Amino acid sequence: MLGRSLLVVYVVEKCS
């Protein structure tokens, strides 16, 4: 789902 993809992007940006 799109929501899951957005969640992944959020986590990656937070970890960066």
C-alpha cells in the first residue's frame, strides 16, 4: 500500500 511506502520513506529520512 502507498501508506506503507510513505512510512518506509519517513523511517529512512529519520535514520539518515
